[in-house]
Amino acid sequence: MPKRFWQWIALAIVVIVLDQASKHAAEAAFSYGDVLPVIPGFFNLTLAYNPGAAFSFLADAGGWQRHFFTVLALGVSVFIVLTLRKHHDQKLFSLALSLIMGGALGNVIDRVLFGHVIDFIQFYYQNWYYPAFNIADSAICVGAALMVWDSFRKKETA
């Protein structure tokens, strides 16, 4: 495998490590539901558990969603590895894929170990609260945005 391929895999691993370390720190610092205002009126640290997907989608589905999202993330990760093997020289595209894979696997670890995803970052304004999220979720969102950006860039033709 080319060196660049392994660099993209290493980036995904860095995302996983940062995600898991930050979740461990949140669990050590907070009890479930605790809130620490960091920037009053805008940003809190908290400890929340999400048994569903993004924005607690399917959180009350009875438990099957844990296995579904685990298998889905593992399948997507296999697809990403295969895609990175072919496109490791496309920097922005590969960066996006690496962030998505690292985030997906970071959340899979939570689902397998705890049955839910650990969230701790919370933005809000007055009575409006954005759903709590974590480093893995951030990596997935940034990766998705980069993938969209990459799709709009003019591709070189051979």
C-alpha cells in the first residue's frame, strides 16, 4: 500500500483517539445531565447519552437501532478503506473520508461498549439548544462538508 493511504488511515485513528479521550474526560468530570457553562448564553459542557443517531434520531426505537447503526458504520468504514485505496492521492476527498471514518468508528466504540453514544458539547441561545454532540460527530460533519466542497471543485481531466 502507498504511504499516503496509511497516512489517511492514521488520521482516522487520530480522530478515534481524540474522540475517545474526550469522551473519557467528560465521563470522568461529569455525572449524567451535569452542565458546566463555558461561555454563558452560548456554550456548555455537559454529559448526555444518545442511544440513537444524529439528533437522537430513533433514540426511542427499542434497542435495534444500536445494532443497525453499528453495522452501518462498520460497512461504511470498509467501503471508505476500499475507496481510500483507490483515491489516496486525492487529498481533499481522502481527508473527508478519513474524518468520516474516524468519527463513525469513534461512535461505534461507544455503541458497542455502552449501548449509546457519549455527547458532551452543547451550543445554545436563550431557550434554543442544539443537540449535544462530540468530537466524532464533528469529524463526520466536517468530513461531509469537505466532501461536498470537493464535489464542486473542478476536476482535472487526463
